Amino acid sequence: MTTPDTVVNLGDASPRRLLVTWANQQDAWLRALTTETILSRQEVSDDALARIFGTFLAEKGLSDDPASEVPTLEIDHHEVVADESLELCSIRGVHGVNALAEGQDLQFDPDLTVLFGQNGSGKTGYARILKRISAVRTPEDILPNAHADAAQPAPSADITFQIAGQQQVIHWQDEPGLAPFTRISVFDAAAVAVHVDSELGYVFTPAELALFSHVSTGMQRIQQLIAAEVAELRPGSNPLLQRFARGTTVYPVVESLGATTELSELNELATLPTDAEDTQARLQEEIGALRGNTLETVLASAQQSQRDLARILGVIVAVRDFNADAYTKAQESLEAAQERRREAREMLFSASELPGPPDEDWQRLVVAGDTYRQHLGLALYPQDGDACLYCMQPLGSVAKDLLSRYRTFLDETLVEQVAAATARLDAALPSVDPTSLLQATEYVEAQQQLDTPPAWALAAASLLSRIRTLLEEARERGAVTDPALSSAAQPLAVEIATLHESTRAAAIQLADQKANAETLLIEKQQELAELSARIELKRHLATARDFVQRAKRAQRLEQLSRGISNGAAKQLTMQSKLASEDLVNKNFETLFADECARLRAPQVALRFQGRSGKAERKKVVATYKPSAVLSEGEQKVLAIADFLAESRMRGTKAPLIFDDPVTSLDYRRLDEVAARILELADTHQVIVLTHNIMFASALLAGRQSKKQRVKVYEVRDGGAAKGILAPDIEPRLDTVADLAKRINTKLKAIPGTEPVVEDALIKETYDLIRAWCEAFVEQELLQNVTQRYRANIMMSRLEKIDTARLDAAIAVIAPMFERACDRMTGHSHALEYMSTKPTLAELQEDWRAALAARAAYIAT
């Protein structure tokens, strides 16, 4: 079995060697990080991290600085530095913690301090302060006094402690896990379930193994620096894109600027001839000229002239081709046919049978009626019994005869002859559209209004006038009065035809020129856009190159960061697992077995499992969780064994705190736990809070058996205020005579001191008088038959009690004890004593009365 301080040492086979071996296979910056970690035995400082990051950048070619030479690590060059021991001295000035009374001063013994009190007395308030500042796995929030009406202050206290022999004070303001108190180990009821069933990592990582964590943290911080630089390198948007227009070869290159952009491509696009800006100015002028070109207007004018001349030419050609003789013959033929038709009409119809003179309107009426008959399909109409086709009245014989003669008139060939003659006359007319004639006339008149009218305009105007006259005569079907019009139109038709052809050729040429100009304008505009984009790129080449270089650097940094995670970090995790297996798990297994043997804890199997390089442990009974198999008391000692094994692995001295550790334990296990805590008190500062009188008695008895002191506080319930501390002086170590000497020493020191000091010394003297009263009662009045915190009564000493003088002594000692309680430092004083403080004379009188009572009792 190992001693309480034993920590299994696996030697230099070990974590540090594994770490150094790993580091020597890594990049220079990782060797530098590992070296700094091993030398400092803690996480690297910000300054050191900045230097290591500089080494990283230089090594990866991301810095102008030369890469640093980092030698390989040698294990023998680094020495282990022992952690500094921690000791709690006092907690005072408590405010806002549950219902704890203010003004209490909790002084801790360097070895063992016991706070004893009933449930609800206030122990929990002090326990919560200790848990809050430590690294307890189950921290508890600190609440104000739930029964107070007024607003409560935030939790706070002044905590005095010693580290490496140097005393310091921290003003605690409810911070959880406050350094350096995170080294403190706390065991309480909540810790039982955690230490029994949970898969636990180690709260206190051994110093050697902590190096892996420190190096891993350093790597993560380097990655954080990488991420911060990447975030800074990458702007929100491309700053150059808005300067370039689409459609140029430069635009897609600028649009996709980034880590994949080739700087050589940018350089090539930005390389221009020396006269690039002159060329740009020339292109701008040419484009301006092309945009201001009047070809479109000229072309439109030429095309309109072509249409106007074609219209005039059509009118003149139609007149030129007019045959006056044919027209005259057709006219004569029509007149003869019409004459023959009149003669036939007069023969068929009398004047009384017609509504008026037989004219064309009458004839059209007759034709319309017959057309209607044919439409109705009445081939034999009119017959007997037929009705009028219009009014549907029966036809009389007269009407029937008239309608028959209408058909006879219409069936005669004379009507057809008239129609044929009319058609021949119409065909002989010039084919001139009146609208075209009007437009041609307007065009010629416009030409005549020009400053220099064309020569043909006058002849055309005269000819068009003669044509209008001809058309008017033709409409009236009269005789032609200008038979020479056709021959007069011939020379003008030739002239205008020639002019029309030249105008058409000119329009075609202008159209070709316009199309060529538009094509040229597009070509010039594209050439200008391309040149302007390249000139703009050249002006901003430095910005573009910087953008690309920053993107490439960001991409490279991200790749390197991923490489750290996928490479060095994974390898470090594997090495850490090996180190955990060698150092932590094997060491813990030995310590846990030792603690279980000391506490007679039940047998359980330990299973160690590493996740992400963390050492974790788990306990099982067969295949079950311990809580499913073990009793409550067995679970408690198993949890204490696990807790103690873990705390011993720290390798440093720090307080151990036990908050009611023996609930559910039988008396034999209670004594075993007390014995183990007493052993721990020889090497650690131990603080115990308990309401179990037997447990407190066992702790005191164990210390007394070795003639060792122990600081005991009785935690009292003061009603509205809890946690009133009454410092108990251990009777067996502080005899009546010893306490009397200390009281006399205090009485001599009081006279002549300042009032404030005098008040404090008087209170401290009453502390001693109270203890003296207890010692006198226990040791002399009751002859040690029964004592505080003792489990047994010494019946063999019962007969030594002098009952004859007992009442007289009690009459003096009991009220004096009460006065001492009211006036001592650890009591919340009654209201009548808040303004009336005990004087030195009263103190001296009380002491004389106490001595007189003792003298009277022990007189033989």
C-alpha cells in the first residue's frame, strides 16, 4: 500500500518523451510551441504566441522574414517545476450569501478545520462559497436571503490565502472557478452520483499530461490567429468590378478575381503600347463622328425621292401609252349601242308605263329586280298566280305583262352591247390613280419651290395639268380635246425614268454606306471598350494584384489550418492518448485501488476510454452501473475513493473540502472515513463541514490521540441570521490552567491600548473565558465523564464528581458563560450590547468571579 502522498511515477518513458518525439517530427513552429510550453509549464503567453505565429508564417513562405531555425528538442534540457502549494487562511466580510450573518470571521487551520452544526444552522452558506470558488463539478448558485424584505447585495467576501508561502487577499464577487482556488477539491452529496456512475475526465490533469493540453490549446490559438487574418484578408465584395463594363475580355477576369486568378494573366491584360491613351482618344473621336453621321437622313431623302419619281413616272407612262384614236372609236361604239337600246326600250314600253324618262337609273332598277329574281331561282317568273317579289301582292295581268317585257328588254343583246362598249371605253382610258396623280402633283409643286428647281419640274407640272384635264373628260365620257398628250409625255417619261434610276442607284449606295458605317461603329466601340478596360486595369493593377494576393494568402492559410487539424492535431491526440494510458490511467488505477482498500469500498471494474485525446474513466459492476447494484453507503465510500484518487493525482498541495461526507454510512465505515481524512490532514489542508456528532468526535479524537491541534467551529442559528461561528477550544488540548494563562496575558495587554483595540481585545478575552468555562465544566466539574464531540461516557470517572459544591460553582459559571457568549467575537450580539460595550473593569470582575468559583470548588 502506498503512503498518502504517493503518486505513481512512470519515469521518462513517458508523456514528456512522447510529446518531444512528436514535436521533433513536426514543423519548426510546432517545435517552438512545444519548447515554450515545456519551459513555462503552462499555456504560452500572448507575446510568445505572436512570435510562434511569426515563425509559422515565415516557415510557410507567408512572411518576408526569414524562417527561424528551431533546433530539435532534447528532453534532458527541460526540468519539471513543482506547482506551488495553496492554503486557505480565512473568509471574512461575507455579504449576500443566503442568510449568513455578517461580521463573522472564519479562520482555517493549516491542517484540519471542522465546522459542526445542526441542519439549517448556516453551514451550507460557507460550503457554497467554497464550492463556488473551486473547480467543483457540480457548482451551486448562491442565493440571497429569501426571507429578507430589503434588497440583498450581490454575494461577496474577502478570502485570505497563502500560495508558495506568500499571503494574499482576493475580494470575491460571486465568480465561479476563481483562480487559484480552482485547485481545491470538493466532495459533497452531489459528487456521489458523478464519481459513481459518470464517465469522468480528470479535473486535475497531471503536470506532464497537461503539457499536451497546453500545446493543443496553443495550436488552436494559432488557428484562431489564422482565422482572424483570413477574415481580415477577405473583403465583403470585389472593389473593382463596378469599374468595368461587360463584353470585354477584362470583365470576366475581374469578375472572378480570387485565389485562382493567375497574376500573369492580369499582367498581360494590363500590358499596353505606349500610345494606348492616344489611340483611346482617336477612337473616341471616330466614334463621335460615326454617331453624328447624316447618312441615315440622306438615305431617307433619297428613298423618298425614288418613290416620288416612280409615282410621277407611272402617271406619265400611263398617259404616254394612252391611244386617243382607240378611245374615240370606243366612245363612238358606246354611243351607237346606247342609241339602239333607247330605240328598243321605246318600242317595248310606252311613256305611261314608265315612272319617268327611260334613263340609266331606270335601267339599273330593272337590272336589280331581275338579279333578285335569279337569286330566288324563279326561272319562269312571272306566271299566273305569282306575287310581286317586293310587296308580295298578287300580280295582275297588266303587271305580269310589264314584268315579262322587262325580261324581254333585259334579254336583248342590245344591253350586252352597251355593256361591252362601256368596257372597251373604260379600257381605253389612261390607268392613272387619282391619289397618285394628286401626290405627284404635290411633289412637283414642292420641287418648284426649291431655290434651284430642277429643269424637268416645269414640264412635269404642265403635263400633269393636261393629264388632269384628260381624266376629267374621260369621267364624263366626253371627246378627248388633247390628242397630242401622249406624244408630249414621251420625252418627259424618258427624262424622269433616267432620273429615277440614278436616284435608285444612289439610294442603294447610301444604304450600303449606312450599313458599313453601323458595322464600323460597332467595331470601333468594341475596340474602344476593350482598350479602355485594359487602361483601367493598368491603373488599378496594384489593387487587383493585392486583392488576388490576399485571396491566395487566405486560401493558403485556410489550407494550412485544415492541415493542422487533420495532421499535427490528430497526431498530438494520439500521443496524448498514449500518455494518458501510461501516466493517468495506470496511475489512477493504482491510487483508486489503494483508496478502495483503505475505505473497504466494494470491488468495481475501471474502464478507461479516450475521446479527443482526453483521459476518461468509467466504473462498472459486471455490466451494470454501480448505482444499480450497490447500497447508498457503498456508493458513498466508492465515490470518496474515486474522489481521493483523483485529488492525489494533482501532484500539488491544495485544500480538500468534505461537505457532509458520511451521511448514509454505518459507524464502522464512518470511523474508516474519519481515519482516512485524518491521514490526509497530515499532508493537505482539510476542511470538513458536518452535522454528524459522531463523525466530528472521531475526527477530534484522532487528532488528540496524536497531540495535534484542530480548529473547530460550532455553526449556530441566530434566528434571522444564520452561520454564527462559535470557535470551540478543544478541552483536552486547552486545559483550564493553559487557558487561564492566556486570559491573564490578554488582561495585561489591554490597559493603555487605543479604544478600538481595547474593544477587540476584550471580545477576544471573553472568547477565552467562554472556552475556560467549558474546560472547567468538562475537566473539573464533570471530571471528563462526558465531553463535547465524544461518542462515549466515561462511567469510571462518575464518582469523582463533587456534588456538594457543584451547585455553587454552576451558579457562578452558568451566567458567566452566557455573558461570555454575548460578548465574544464569534457571536451576533444582543441589542442591549450593541451600544453598551463591556469595559475592562467588567471583564476583570468577571474573571475574578470565575477564579473564585473554581477555587471554592477545588478547595479540599
